[in-house]
Amino acid sequence: MAIEQGIWRLAGSTGEAPQKLRPTGLADEGRLEEQIMQDISILNPDWLLIGRQVRTGFDKLIDLLALDANGNVVIIELKRDKTPRDVVAQAIDYASWVLTLADYQLIEIYQAFAECYQRPHLTLEDAFSAKFGVPLADVTLNDSHQMVVVATKLDASSERIINYLNEHAQLSINALFFAAFEDGGNHYLSRAWMIDPNEPPQPASRKTQKAPWNGEFYASFGDDRPWELARRYGFIAGGGATWYSKTLNLLSDGDRVWVNIPKTGYVGVAEVTGERCRADEFMVETADGLQNLKAVTTLAEYPHLHHPSTPDDEDTLEYIVPVRWIKSVPVTEAFREVGLFGNQNTVCKPTAPKWEHTVARLKQAWKID
């Protein structure tokens, strides 16, 4: 389905008609690339740019390369003067090279990029830690990848190809449409995704072997969140940005979820008892009856809940999923050993072979049938 974008200036008083801004077009997509270089959040605030005009092993140039918080590679290709079908095919061609990249090659790509374009961090380790707040050593680089085509428009045939590749070929490819507008000498840029980027991503794996999902979920509980409050009141949480809170939607009543605190270890397993809700609307049982979680906690106890975000800024709010703990332990008793599954998503459905091993070890350690 073709996407048409428009922006209207709202009237200053009642009765006046809104005025549609004049589209100006994007004659020079190189200028768009420069804007992305200045601020990757134009595409996605949860990506780290690591390369520009990256030369492949078959002497072609990838427009832009990025990483997400799990170390997955994002291939970004601008349509420029290529036909819509050509740019889709080219992105897939580049992906065939990206999946062969080793950790050290991605580190070298970033180093060359940082030196050429004077980035604030000269090493990938420093840039990754500054962007995502976790050490690069805590993630698996290039375990998966996804492709994004940036264009002003695509034909219906190309859109059908992208949808087919996502639904039937287990490839993660999306399209991002930009349009430019002008109003009284001011210039504006709008964007629209072809496929909702807030849906939990299904990146194409570079590993050919996957285990079937065992029906049990993994949750990452940030070490900056109040684990003892979560144990007491029965919840898991995520927020601060859409990337961290959206995957909580994967959980439904009755699901089982194993909870890990990154760099600390596994601290609990629970049964989900409800859907995701805003943390400032979450009610808990206290000695005085049902009360709002925000009312019974302080800023020092739960900074994310008492964050001074505006109520309308739902992307940055804290969200909660209620659970009934089957087993939970203090941080000092967290279970951690080499070979256990880890992931930076707040919630995910692991298909890595080590997930089955992880669940088996936790059941054994915590004596869970």
C-alpha cells in the first residue's frame, strides 16, 4: 500500500481551516544522509551508527551500518537513483556479506568510521557503552541482522516483496519513507515506516541452527531498577524508551518468564498475571489495602517511576507487567555461570540452543519441577 505523507498547520482560532504545508521533495538524498549522520534518531533512537559507505568484499558500498543494543547489525540503504526493486535486491545482497563479518571486523569498521568522521568515541567499546549503558562484551556482535530501505516512495511490487520476505522468508527488511515540507522559510522532515518498528523485531539470524522455542520467556530486569520492590509487589518492568518497554507486550496472562539482571545473574521465575500497564497506574496490595505503586514508593526507591516525564510522553514512561513469583531470590543469591542465555531486550522468546540449557540449569538449581 503506497504511503503518502502530509503536514498541516493548525489554525490559530476556531473556524479557520488548517493549512497544508507545501511539499518540497528530496531531490538530494545525500543531504538526507548527512542529517542521519548528525542524528541517527531520525531513523531510530535505539541504533548506534558504526559505518558510512562501507566497502563490501565484492567492492560495493553500503550506505550506512548501525548496531542495536543487542549487537545486531542494521543495514541502511538509501534508494537514491536506484529503481525500487534494485534497492531491495541490493540490501539483501549486502546482507549476504554482513552475516560473514566477525567481531573484529565490525570493530575495525567503526574505528575507521570514527576516525574519518571525527566521532566523539574512537572505539566501538566506548561508543556502545555510552549509547546503551552496557559493555560491548556483554552482547554477541552480529548474531542477527536486519535491513532498512530509506526512500521517498516504493512501488506496489517492491512493497509486496518486502512483506513476503518478512512473512515467509524469515528475513527482516523494512522501508522508511521520508518527505520534506516548507512553511514560511522553515523546512521540515517527516517519516513513516512501512512496517511498524515498535513490533518486536524478527532479525535474520546469521546462525543456521535454531532450537524450537520452548514456550518460556526471558526477561532482562535492569540493574538500575528496584528488584526487591519487584519481588515484594510482583512485577517486572521496563521503560525510558520505546525499545525497552515495547517487548513487555509479548507477555500474556499465564506465561512463564525467567528473569535475569544483566551482569548479576538470574534472580527469579514467575507466572504472568496480567497485561502491560503504565507503572504510575499499577495498584499493589499493602497493609492498608490496594494502593498505587507510585504512592507507596519514593524517588530514591524507584527513580524510573518518579521520572519527571510529561504524562503525554508515553514513549519514555515506565511500564509494568504483574507476575506471581514461583521462585525469586535476593541479588546476592543470583544464579550465574558460563554458558547461560543473555539478551538486552526487556522480554524475548529465545530460540538459541543455550536457552533450553539455561532453563534446565535454573530448574535444577532452584529445585523447580
